[in-house]
Amino acid sequence: MTEQAILCSCGKPGPHIFAVRLTFDEKKVSLWTDGTITYGPGRFGMILRGLGRPRSASKARTQAIALRLIADDVSLYSASSLPSVLRLATGTYANDYINDDYRRSDVRARAHRRLL
């Protein structure tokens, strides 16, 4: 079983879209199991500026987990601020928090302070 299959509940191997959301500025973005965020039609969409692709497998896994952490909150942020929010979420995995609910609330609070 591949790492991607472990991360996704559908069991499909390889990167694929697990959610499509509207941002605060009403842009349709696709969230991928490999941790990337794209906008535009399906698999031909463009990666959001400032996001990039992680170079190592461990960073890619951490970014994919962090993207799942913020997936429900995408509508609170503009498309241009999503890369910085994802970096904040990825940074929480460097610290030992109690659980994902605490991580999620920490990311919301930090993003709110940073984006104001």
C-alpha cells in the first residue's frame, strides 16, 4: 500500500482531488491528496502562486496532512492567502500539540492575526 493510499480514505493510489472548495473571494480551488492546491479545471489546473511542491517525501506527507487540517476552513481565506495558511498549518507539525482540534484552532488564530 502506498503512502497516498494511507492518506486518502477512498483507497485510490496516486495524487488525486479529494475536495473542491470556494475561497472567500469566490475562486474554486481543488485540494489534492499530495498537498497541492490548484485552481482551474480539474487536473489541468494551475498550482497557487507561492505554494510550490515539496522536494522530499517527508515534507510532502506533512504538507498533505496539513492541507487536510485546513480543508474545512478554505472558505474563510482568499486564494492568495492560502499558501501562507498552509505553511502555518505545516509548521504546527513541528510542535507537539495535543490533538488535531488544537492544531486547527491554533492555525485559525495565527492566520487571523497574520492576515489582518
